[in-house]
Amino acid sequence: MTQVQHLSNTEKRKKAVRSKLHGTADRPRLTVYRSNEHIYLQAIDDDKAETIVAASDKEKDFKAKGTKTEVAQKVAKNMAAKLKKAQVKKIVFDRGAYAYHGRVKAIAETLREQGLDF
């Protein structure tokens, strides 16, 4: 007997987006997770299944005030600095199940302004 897997609409959207994306060591997949309060970014090498660098607004030395979008932009700048330090110039942007607007769009635009190519 096979077990049926029931996915929520959010999980279906995320799966649809991620099925078209693949990160490598040269061009990692930068994934976005946003909760109601916080924002998290990870650069992932899918070949090795490991996180290269990560950034969030919950890090010890991260201090940011302002709207959620302004905080997301500051996290993106922090992430861009970490990626440059890791010598990564190109990424694959993974928005997950989120629509490309608001905080997700602000992150992508900030990363482009910081010189990352995707």
C-alpha cells in the first residue's frame, strides 16, 4: 500500500519554484524565509547539500531599526558582504513560496545593487 502525501498550497508553490532551481558551489541558491517578525537568508550548495553562508536579523551583532522592509534590506547588505568574503559573485535567487514583492523584492534589488549577479 502506498502512502499519499498531502501538501499544503504553500508547500506546492515552494516545490514548483525549487524544481526549476539548482545551486552549485560556483553559483549557490540563495533562499529566502520570512516569518511575521524575522527574515532569514541562506546560500546553499545543492550538490553538497550544505549551507555556504547565512544571514538573518537575529544575529548577535546585527542591530536594525525600521520597517520590516528596511530591516530586510539591511540583512541583504549583510548577506552580500558575506558572499563577497566567500568569493561568490553569482547566485540563483530562490523566493520559495513567496510572491516577488515587498520584502522579497527589496532583498533581490539590494543584492543586485551590491554587485551580485542573478
